[in-house]
Amino acid sequence: MPRIVIHANGQCYEGEVKEDTNLVVKAGIKQFPYPYLKYRCGMGKCGTCTSHILKGAEHLPEPNWKEKKLLGDRLALGYRLCCQLWVKQDLELTQENLVPGPAPTAPPRPAPATGT
């Protein structure tokens, strides 16, 4: 069973999960890595579960299109979205002191109506 180490709140938390486990799904049902893993949508849209992979990245699949879109250049720094990963090997990660991503861009506002 894969061993997961999460660095959070200045400490290390360790647990085991079954092979092919999604950490966000496990946290969502209040099992380890809950309450140490930050997450929200679980669909690769919000970025809340962004994590810096410290060890075990070589065992993860290639980033999917959602990770490429949301993380961009941060993928090369070892960042991944936990909601998009199914863990098969030991993994060590942190969600602290992350390099910020680009600011979200607001959709263009329609021009104000004129009184003509």
C-alpha cells in the first residue's frame, strides 16, 4: 500500500492508502489525508488541491489537460492537482509556501448601453 506523507502546519503527517486511491476522494469521506489536505471542487477547476510533490513524482502519470491549463509553468516546478491523481506509489507532498499561480482573468464586461 502506498505511504503518503503530507507536510502541513509545520508538521509531517503520514498514512497509508490503497493503491489507485485519489487523495481528494479519501479526504472527502473524512479518511486520511483528511484533515491535512486542502481541497474543494474535486474536478480540476478551482486549484485548491494544488500540491508541490516532494517525492514520488516519477511514479505519477503525465499531467492531464486540466492540470496543464490550471498549473501551467508550475508543472515544471513539481506542482500537481491532487484531485487529478490516482496514487499507485509512495508520495510526499506539501501545500504550504506554494508559488502563486497567475491571477484569474475576469471575463470582459459588456459596454454600457447608450441612451440613443
